[in-house]
Amino acid sequence: MAKAPRPPARKKTRVSPAEQARVEEIFHRFLSLSDDPRTELNYASPYELVTAVALSAQATDVSVNKATTALFAVADTPAKMLHLGEEGLIPFIASIGLYRTKAKNVIATARILMEQHGGEVPLEREALMALPGVGRKTASVVLNELRIEPAIAVDTHVFRVSHRLKLSAGKTPDQVEADLMALVPEPYLTRAHHWLILHGRYTCVARRPRCEDCPIADLCPSKVLFAGS
């Protein structure tokens, strides 16, 4: 079986001292606002985290949390999830998009964890990405959230904020990820993912960014584009 792709290397980037200072200040301000940002998905174990992140694809964290509150009360381990079965799982997650496909993946993952990993979640990228429904993005979220590997999972929020802040001009999530992994200062790498997501979710929103409330507005090249909007 082909090996899962490794995370992007910390390539060297050539930026001016002024740009280095700007990027440093952006993340320093994020740090001053929240020194330990975390996912808004509810979880109490690596297994619950993997399951919740897998369920969150094309769904909101709020909708996933509503579903997993009841689900994890009865199936918070691979063994219990496998006992619940696909048909038993569906009623818990029917309010979430793509729930039938997700139900198949969750049960298949539970089976693999029981048969190949002793009921424990493997916390290595390649092993995680071998699980059904766990792609690069999900693995990055899990490894970063658990502080195992500095990783930046590029969702729609990270993609948008990175472009508005001119941290990347990448046309794909992989390109943006590589740019951010190279540009974000080392001390901030394990938290940059969450800062960028939360900033995009609550301040630098898609339709009308709240520049008037933005703590880094003076560092944003795109602020002028939204003036008066």
C-alpha cells in the first residue's frame, strides 16, 4: 500500500525584514488574545476527536456537537461504536450532511481500530490517513489539536484569511498549507491553525469582514478593499 504523503517541509522563503516583522506581529497579537486556542468541537479522547472531525466535513461545529453529545454518551470508544453499528449510528448523525457515507466510514474506522490497533487511535499521520474518511485535513487537525505535530489544516476560513492577509497566494489548499508552514514563525506553528480559523469564523468573515473590530486591521493589506462596505 502506498504511503500517505508527508507534511510539507519547512521550506525556506525569502521575505523582506519588514514582511517578517509584519507576520511576527500578526501572530504575536493572536497570541496576546488567546494563548491556547483549541477546536470548537467537543471531545474527551483522541477517538472522540477523530470521530468528531470526520463528521465535521461540510458541516458546522455546532451541528456536530449537537449530534455527538448524544452519540458519545452511548458510543465513546471503537468497541461501543462497532456494537452500535451503522444502522444504530445513523439516527444520531442524520442531521449532519453526508451522514450515510460518514456512518459507513465511522463504523469502518472503529473496526480497523479494534482489529489493527488494539482499540486505540494511532497518532501518526500515515496511520491516521489510512482510516476511512480521514484525509490529510482531518489528520492535520487531530495531530495539531493534540499537540503531536505542528500542522495547518486549510479549510475555507484559513484559505480566505491567508489570502486577505497576503500570507499566501496559493490557488489550492495544499499550496496555502505549504506557504503557511514556511512563513509562520516556529513558536506559533502549533496554534496558527486555530487562530486563523477562529479569525475567519468570527472577524474576517466572507461577506462583510468586521475590519472595525479586527485586532490586526492595521497589518492587513486588504482592509482598504472593505472600507465603507
